[in-house]
Amino acid sequence: LDFDSDIDKFSFAVVSDLFGGERPGVFNVALEQINLLRPELIMCVGDLIDGATEDKVQLTKEWTEFESKESKARAPFFYTGGNHDLTNLVMRDVWKDRYGPRYYHFVYKNVLFLILDSEDYQDDKMMELYKARAIALEIRDGKREGNVATTPYFKMEERRTGEIGAEQSAYFQKVISKNPDVDWTFLFMHKPVWLRKGGGNLDLIEAALGTSKYTVFNGHRHNYQHTLRKDRDYIMLGTTGGGQNDKSDMAFDHFTMITMTGEGPSIANLKLEGVLNKEGLIPAKGDTLCFQASKCLNK
């Protein structure tokens, strides 16, 4: 018998967006399901709080609420910042005080993990985005007249793809050069900055990776999509509690389980309605929730 065992084999989970439009209870279900599967660590792709404020009291409340949820995870949880988490300069300061660097890396069992900040703008550009976004949200919420789709915010490239600053790009190029012999590299970011045109994209980091084996994960668009780019997997995740487009069959709640092997990663997406406990039930009262808007509009 040739058992599928390897001393270096390990698994980790990836969760996606909670915001915007968090649906209460969904993230709790996902964490209980992940706990059943016992991965060694948990990654995310950002949008963990609602944000969109410079009120430190409110931000403290939101982060404390998220940490209360995250604390139920059995495995260590690694943070990635999204546009809801890093909307303005005050939120950057709050992040730094609570969690440290906005981008970082680590190596586990000879696998390199790169956690990127796709909201890496110059201070003036960040505040320009923040103010433009605030106007768009006021129109969306009926507090101001206008058409959201024609606002300056919706025309900004940064809204779609984010940006990687020169200092961050240099940091990761250096990290990659210092870890040439890892078995695999995983990149985690919120916005698909690899789609950005012109400066501030992922080109220099991709060039540094060269012929290395790697996989990219991002969130932001709340719609699952797989892209083969440079013969590598670039995976845009759905949601783990965030708002969904009820017209899309690829907008669903899930988490991703990756098992790292000597042959590379085995990647499986698990929809929340399909992960049952020993009683045959969705844990955390998940049977009362909707995990795909296109299938349960009236639930």
C-alpha cells in the first residue's frame, strides 16, 4: 500500500470578503467548518470590517467585533488588508497600532507566503479616493442625488485594481530573492492588482518570481473566477459573508482548502452549504442562512 503521506504535507484555508454588505452569521459558519477540517493556518484576502470612517472609536468597535469572531478559529489567522480595512489614513494608523505592517511575509514548511497591501497609495491619492468613495456611497444610500455609476470614484482605476507602491514592490522583490529555494510561493491581496494597467501593478514582483512556482489569490469583486496567467493560477475568490450579486451563479459563499504536497498545491473550494458536521448539519445554525443569492432570493 502506497499511502498518501508526506512529512512536509500540510493544509491551510483561505477565506474571502465579509464586506461590503456583511450577512450576519455566515463567517461564523465558515470558521466552525474550517475548525472541523483542522488546517494548520488560515489566510484571508481582506475586507474584514465595514470601515469607511475616520472615527477611531467606531473603528475600534468594528475591529474588536471581528477579532471576537476570528478568535474562535483553532488555527492562527493571518490578516490581509482590503479597501474596507484601509480606506483612509486614520485607518492605516489603526491597522499599524493593532496589527503592525500592512504587507509582510513568512515561510512555513519551505513555502513562502506573501501578504500584499493593494491599497498602497500616496497619502494624497488615498484621501482623494476616500472622499470620492464617500460621495458615491451617499448617492447609493439616497443621501445625495446623482447616479453612482457616473461618479468620479467609479471611473478611478484604483477602485477596480488597487495599487502596489514602489517601496512595497521593492520589499517583495528582496524577499523573493532571499528565498530562491522554496517549494512554492503564495500571494494574497485584496484587489486584483495584477490587472492594473501601467505603474503600481504586479509586474515587477511577477518578474522577480520568474520561473518560480506560485499561486495568486485575491478577493474584492465577490465573484469567483479562475484565470491562467503566465501559466500560473490566479484565483479571484467569491465571498465568506459579503454582499452578493443575485444575478451571478459565481457569487457564492465558500472557503478554499489548499493541501501542499511535493507535487504542488491541491486546491479545493468548499461551498458552505456542503460542509456538514457529524450530525449531518451545517454548523452554527447555517441551515437558516442563504449562501448564494441567485438560488435563495426569498430566504
